[in-house]
Amino acid sequence: MGVDEVSIRPYRAGDAEEVFSAIQESFDALSAWMPWCHPGYSIEEAQTWIEHCGVARARGSEFHFVIEGSGGEILGTCGLNQLRPENRMANLGYWVRSSATGRGVATRAVRELASFAFRETDLVRLEIVIAIDNRASLRVAEKSGAIREGIANQRVRLHGRSQDAVVFALLRPVAL
């Protein structure tokens, strides 16, 4: 089943409770791949994260968004971090709440985020680095049109262990 509409928007001050709720709902799926998602994750951590996102956006050092459904409900989050201006590249990440998976939400959000990046910044490369066993996220990268570049050995650290990761890239379209 597809989603009628998915959009991304910057975090707002009042988003903490709904973001926290989405994290709690999705804890089992998220905690396997997102080191920040730990058993004691609190609403205060969600609020601190939202405040961080506002400061980072104002500095131009990171760009984080909530993923919204057509009714304004928060379906997940996505963002650009680890910006490397000298190489005009950044890391692109995403997660979707469990009740919204399998509906194209993450794929649409990735495409919208890439469109934002190539329209509003001078970035030319967005990397999506995914633990090799994270099958759902691998499918999202593939469906979003990212180029699978290869496997980076021991590229990500999860739960105290280095793990291999698949590196994908979205590249700025070249004007002819």
C-alpha cells in the first residue's frame, strides 16, 4: 500500500512528543541500526535533539527534517549530516516509524531530501552508508535511485562492534 503524500519539513519546537512516540513505537527496529536509540531514550533527549537541529540548521552544518504524512502526522525523520564542504558532500540518513514502513515513505523522503540538498546547497554528493544486514534500509537506497558503490569493510560501529556497510551515493544532476 502506497502513501498518498509524504513531505519533509524542518523540526518545530512542539515536535518532541510525537517524535518520541514514533521512536518508542519503533524501538525494536530502530535500536538495531541507530546507536542513539537506547532503552532509556527519553522525551528530554528528543527535545535536546530538536534544539540541536535548529542550531545546526542556522549554522548550515546539518539539515534535519521530520517526514510528514498527508494528515500532518510524523512518519519518521531524515537529514543531512557530516557535511564536508571541502568535498561538497554529506551523509544522508533516515528512519520511518514501524506503522509506516512498507508504504514508500522512506523512499519518497530520500528523494525529497536529495532535491532539497541539490536545490538549496552546493553539495554534489550525498552518501548513504548502511550496515550490510539492514535489508530494509538497503531497499530504500536502491528504490530512491542511489548508486550502489560497494562495500566498505568495518565502516560502521554498532553495539560495540565494527561492521561492514554498503555505500550508496546520490549525485547532483549534471546540467547539459
